[in-house]
Amino acid sequence: MRISKMTIKKILKEQGAERVSESAATELARIVNRYAYSIAKRAVKLAAHAKRKTVEKADIDLAK
């Protein structure tokens, strides 16, 4: 699952942008997705290290 360009455009517009170019939406989506996947990967490793199958908020906090 990825955060779509449409979602990114909506976020930017909610923050006050009148218009958002395709290239801006594409780039921000790439950055946001990379960051989210990186945190998720680290959080899963932290949960596994703690011998848990459930990723908890604390894992996300530590993974940031």
C-alpha cells in the first residue's frame, strides 16, 4: 500500500496550496512513502526483537 499522489495533493491543499503540480505531488509522495516504509520496517524489527507479533505505538516511536 502506498500513499497516493491524490492524497498528497489533498494534504497540500488542506495546508493552503491553491494548485499542486504533478511533479510536486510525485516527489512528496515518494518522500512520504519512503519515510513511512522505513519506519514500518524498523518498528517490525523492534517488535520481533521483543518477541512480539504486534507492532505497538512504542515501536513506532522508537523507529522514528
